Amino acid sequence: MDDKVLFKDVQPGVAPVLPTAPGVVPPATPPPPVSGVTASRKSLKKLLIGVVIVLIVTFLIVFLIPKGKLTQKTKLVWWGLWEDSRIMQGVISDFERAHPTITIEYSKQDPNQYRDRLTARIKNGTGPDLFRFHNTWYPMLTDALVPLPSDVMTPTEFKKTFYPVIQSDLIHNGALYGIPLGADTMSLFVNTDLLKAATISAPTNWDDFVKAAKKLTVRDGNGKIQTAGAALGLYANITHAPDILSLLFMQQGVDMTKFANPEQARDEADALDFYTSFAKSTESTWDDTLDESLMAFARGNLAMYFGYSWDIFAIQKLNPDLHFRISSVPTLYGKNTTTTSYWVEGVSTKSLHPKEALLFMHYLSQKQTAQKFYAEAAKVRGFGEPYARVDLAASLTGNQLLSPFVSQLRNAKSSIFVSDTRDGEGGLNSSANTYLNNAINSIFTQNTSPDSAVATLAPGILQVLQKYGIQ
């Protein structure tokens, strides 16, 4: 890898020039008029009064039933993904105690083909009342998600409660489409033993990151990498490769919703050039002979790794004795944007019990519920998912593992290039990632220039964006 840092005209140490709510029961049908007789004004007045009374009673029944006072026994089915029922039951129990006529049946789903199974079941009327979906999936679920009414949470309350990226992801045309119980950001993991031995601090910008990656890379007598400084450059053996590329694109100023815009091609090519240089140059810090980056980091063979908070559990399981810490991703001279990936709870348009489902969504939107969810998860796996609520960020400030993930949420953005969503063949994420993978591979296998790779990548991404109505 040469000394060009993020863009080909940027030298190390020199700052770059940054270029349906539930329906109302219909009123009682008025009696048919007597043939040949015109109704008297008195009869008409009585009729109108009766209709008004029916409408008022219907309104009171449908909309003004006090929360927790429903009398009909109802079971709601809630599909989840990652948490076992022992975690979720603690959250559910509080709601069921407050609403004894409602039972929540939580079902942990297999992540494989989850979105395909979810949409198929909702379409044929056998799906859940509530379900979990990824923050990037709204374009794929527009026909499956109920817009949440203001008695669940108003858009104004939502904006005060959650971070800008969550607002952007879940508010569409003024309507709110989900409640997140947690959120995550791409962060930098560093092996503290390796950095200490090399007298290096965790880099805070890309210039220092490049220098550290080179210094931390160790080769044997044949030039083969034994300890990698940083895992960037390739696609197949780099965990979260699309997410890492996304943060580079974002810091370069690329609008991810307009990725196919020709005006951004130069920025996209420069980001690809920088990324691939870690495995393509004479001073490479990564190659295709190495283990997948998460495994390499857990084994102590990788000094710097990009990941999310859930990676901590995998790393600690693989190597409980590994010494590492987490920091914010390097910045491009003031641009500290990173990518986010999180899951959201929503209500199905085919739910047979929308009123009760929305009541449960109101419960999920509360601060105490987020705290309960975190606490129940922490009983099982060491810590819960980082909070998605702004008003709970301070409670994790002293947590050395989680505070970096939370601190970056204010400047985080979402991207169609994101890993581990399991959105299925032809899905938004999988389709976009396939095109991105092909672009990276062409640079290595066909010696394609970054500019040419982007020229081929952009039309493919445009098709994906247009398919889901994003552009």
C-alpha cells in the first residue's frame, strides 16, 4: 500500500480538500323509506339523531377504550430474531400484567430466509401481528407495515427520543413505521497487546490508521503475512466488508440514496481505490490467504478490526483471554460519520388485532421498556443491545465496551450496503452487496481501475434503487 491515504491526491498528514389504523364500525343502516311517502322532518330528525348516537358510541368503543381495560381475550403473535424467549418474556410479562386480557406469544425465527418467509406469511394472512425488521427494509415492506398512530408515539415525540438516523429510516411521508429497542454503529476494535508492543495508540484519523496498519503488519521470511495490521481491501474474507465500504463512501461525501448519480462517481472511485490499496499495494496489510477478519482478530492475528457490538460476544467466545478495546472509527479530517445497523419492531397490515398490537407498540416505545429489554438481555449475555434512545445514552457513558457504539449514533447513517441482514435473494441488501462484491473482485482479478469498477457498479445499484422506489 503506497502513501496515498484516502484519495489519490491526499498525502499523509495533509488535510484533504473535501470536494391504516383500525376502521370505524359502520353506523346502523337506516330503515328504508315507505314507498310513495316522503319522510316528515320529524322522522328525518330522529333518524339523524340515531345515526349520530351510533357514530358516537362506535367512536368511544374503537378509540377511547382506556388502555389496559380491554375485555376480550386476545393473543398477539410477535416474531423476533436474535433474542431467546427467556429474554423477551421479561419484557412481555410487564405488559401482560398491565393488560391481563392480552397475551403475547413470542416466536424466535430462523434468520435464514426470514424476510421471504415473513412477507409470504403476511401476504397469505398467516403471519405475525408484530414482527422485527432491519432498519433498511422499509422499501421492501411498504405493503406489510402499519403506520403508527399518534397515540403510539407522535412524530414530534419520536424525533425528540431517537437519533437523526433512526428518524430518517423510520419516518416516511410524515408517518412513523416502527419502534427500535436498540441501535448499533460500526466501530474500531484494536488488540491492545499488539498496539502496546508497537507503541501505537488507537488511530483517530485515516492518516494515522494507514501508518499504524503498516507498522503492525508482521511477515515471515517468505513475505507471508503472519500478523495483519488492518482488515480492509478484499470482500470475501472481511467481516462487514460492505459496511466498511459504506463508511468510506459516507465520509467521502457520497449520498448513499443517490449512489448511481454520475456526479458522485469520482468520490466513489477514490473510496474504492483507498479500500483496495490495503490488499493490492506492495505494502499490503491484508490478503486472501488469511482467515475471515473476525476469526483472525479473535486469534490475535489481526491488530485492527471493524465491527459492531454483537461481534464482542463472538470474539470473547472464541478467545476469552484476548485483550482488546473499542473506539470510534477513524475520521476524514472532521467527517466522523459511520454506518449503523439495527432492528425495529413493527405491526403487520394483516393483523387481526390491530388495536391490541398498537397498544403493545405504545408499550415498546416507553423508556422503561428499553431499560427492561437491556436489563433482561444483560442477565443472559453480559450486556444488552446499545440503547436507541437519546435520553438513555448517558447511562452507558462509563461502559468501555458500549460507549463508543452509542457515542457515534448522532453522526451515523444507514446504507443499503450492509452485512448480516439475511434479506434473501433479490433483496435490497443482498442485491446491492453482490454488485459491490463484483466491483471489488474486478479490481483484483481483472485489474480493473476503480473508475471503471464504479462505472459498472453504478448501473447495477440504480436498478436496485429503482426496484424498491428509492431513486
